[in-house]
Amino acid sequence: MSLDARAHRRLAEQVFASLDETPAVAVRLLAAALGLADGPVGRFASAMDYYADRREFGFEPGGLATIKLAYDLRRAASAPDCDELLERLDGTDAAPWPQIRAAVALLRDARGREASHSTLTVKKAHTMEVSA
């Protein structure tokens, strides 16, 4: 099962929905802290800053913040430090971390299923060539 771009954007919007009750200034502070963070959580700084702009200036959902977070979630799911990120976020209750963890885990699992399906297809094609 491969997730399309719309599914990635929906995951990003679910993460942002968890911050709906958080003041824009608090989201901006989160973005600033993430910008200083070491490790895999730092990759979400720009998307959170764009989301703070969206909240503060009344931009419509689905814009730059969503696209950037969808991209960052995909990058996190395919990064070598993905397991480290998931472990680091495990048991964290404050938004947006449970939602980010769930999205990254879903994307990683979908990517794993897609990779194993591709490997199986290649093996079948190779077997068919050899036996022909």
C-alpha cells in the first residue's frame, strides 16, 4: 500500500489539528526550540514556523506549512535515524508529538510494505526470466 501525496498532506493536517488550541506564539516558540534542537526532531522546525504564520496571519489550510510538514514526515520515515526518532517520541503526550510519531510510524511501515512488495516483484520477474 503506497500513500499518495493527498494522504501525506492529510497526515500533516492531523498533526497541525493537534495544535489548534495552542496559541500561535507558543507554536512559534516550539519552532524556534526545534531549530536549535539536535537530532531528528530539528527537521520539523520550518514546518512549525510556517504553521505559526498560518495561525497568526489567517492563511488557509493546505499551504506551505502542510506541504513542508508532509515532506518532513516522509523524510523522517525514510531516514536512517527513524527508529531513534520513534523511540525518542514514544510515551510523549504533549501535542504534536504523539501525532508526529503516529504519522512517521505509518509512513515508515507503508514504505517497508512497498519495498518488500517491490523486492517480491523483482524476484518473481527474475525467476520467470531464469525459467523461460
